[in-house]
Amino acid sequence: MFAQQPQDLVVVAGQLVTLPCTIPGYHGVVLWIKDGLALGVGRDLAGYPRYTVIGDHGSGEHHLQIQRVELMDDAVFECQAVQAAMRSRPARLTVL
């Protein structure tokens, strides 16, 4: 069960954004999904140099941090616990 899920956000381009995802007691693979496509596994997401997964993974924290948000980051994001077949609510990031 998710203790924290991403929420819809409206931000100005250039800001730092953190989308929360906390799944206590879950120690499997966590994926972030952007507009239906998996971003990758691990803290540093290949192909997305401004995206980092932060937090204490041992405590179930898998927050997506986006540096210097751009218009191309305007999308729907979800956090997925793969082995548990759980997905967070979809959250719309709107960049102005």
C-alpha cells in the first residue's frame, strides 16, 4: 500500500520538482512511468539526466526529483511497485 503518492502539480519552467512515492515494507523494483512509458530502474535514469530517484529506499521512499523542469516534462507520472503489481494514482505535472 502506498503511504505517499504523487499529486497533480502546476509549476513554472526552471523549478525543482519532487514527486513523492513511499511504499513501506516493499523492497522490490520500483518504476516511474511517464505518459505510459517506463523511465528505468535505479536512482539515475539513463536518458533522463535531470531525473533522479531520491529517498531512503530501505524505508520504501522512491521520490522522483526533476531538476530545472522544462515544457517536455509536462506529462502524467505514476510510481509502480513491479513485483506487487501496484501503481500509484496518475499525477499530472503541468509546466508553465
